[in-house]
Amino acid sequence: MSTTFFAADQIEDLPDYIVNKRKELMDLGINYGFLDEKTIKCSQDLDKLINLYMRGPNACSLHSYALCKTKKTPR
């Protein structure tokens, strides 16, 4: 069980992290109950990942949940 921050090299990796966090959330809910502190923390982490993903590649910043390194092409 891990409820730590995820590091993503690119925004495209977030769906995999989201799927894994969902599985973790389900396991925690089944094993500890849905009102347990661990389950709630995992749910909040999942919310942050989903919000970051929904904002798109321009959402990666120092204030973002995941540390992202998006490739930027010079203009």
C-alpha cells in the first residue's frame, strides 16, 4: 500500500497512475472501510491525480500534485 506522491515523466503517464490509485482505493476500502483515514487519504490523492489529468498537459507546475516534465518545443 502506498499513498505517496507519484512522479510522472509526462502527462501521458497519469492514466496508469490513476488506474493504480483506483485499485489501491478499492483495496483500502474493502480492508479498512470507506471511512478509514487511509482510505480517505487515498481518495483525496486520486482526486488530485484526476484533476491534474483533466487540466491537461499545461497543468504541470510546481503547485501540481504530480511532478511532471513535459517536453516543450521551442517556437
